[in-house]
Amino acid sequence: KWRIVFPNNGRQWKDWKQVSVFYSGNRIQTTKYTWFTFLPQNLFEQFHRLGNLYFFFLAVLNWFPQVEVFHREITMLPLIVVLLASTIKDAIEDYRKYQFDKMINFSKTRVYDK
């Protein structure tokens, strides 16, 4: 698919109007999350890892008194620590991407015009 670039000089306004409906803008966005999707999407990604699923399974299993081996809180502790550390790391990384995207999107550019 080719992208057509028109100079903003008024002569090709009709052509630009037809082509511009396919492109939302010229912004750069490398962030993975938004404020609303951060927690659900991050937890979804965290539980795709086999180790996190294993510790989650042990925590759920210890809530049943028939198979309880350790205290419930002790079994949940490794899972909570790993999930919390990974969530904080992902939040900091995504915020830094957001700041860099904001800096790039608001930087001055040169526009070519005949």
C-alpha cells in the first residue's frame, strides 16, 4: 500500500481530502497501554507466563482446606511480589515511551512547499 503525500498549498485540496480518510494522522504512538486498559491488559499478559500460572494455581489450591499445605497468605506472596514488580516495571517503561512520543510529536519540523 502506498502513501501519497500532498503539499499543503491549496491546489490539491480535493485530492488530499479523498486520500486523507485512510490515514488518521501523522502522530507517533509506541505506547502499549492507556489509562483504562493498563491493569486488565497487563494482568492478561502476566498470566500468559507459565510461572505465574503455576503460582496462581497453587494459591487457588491452598484456599481449599482439604489440600491446604501452607498458609494461604504465604502461597500468595510470591505471586503478588512478581506481579507487582512486573506491573511497576511495565508502567514505568510505558510512561517513558509516552514522554518520548510526546516529545517527538510536538517537535518542530520542516515542511516542503514549492
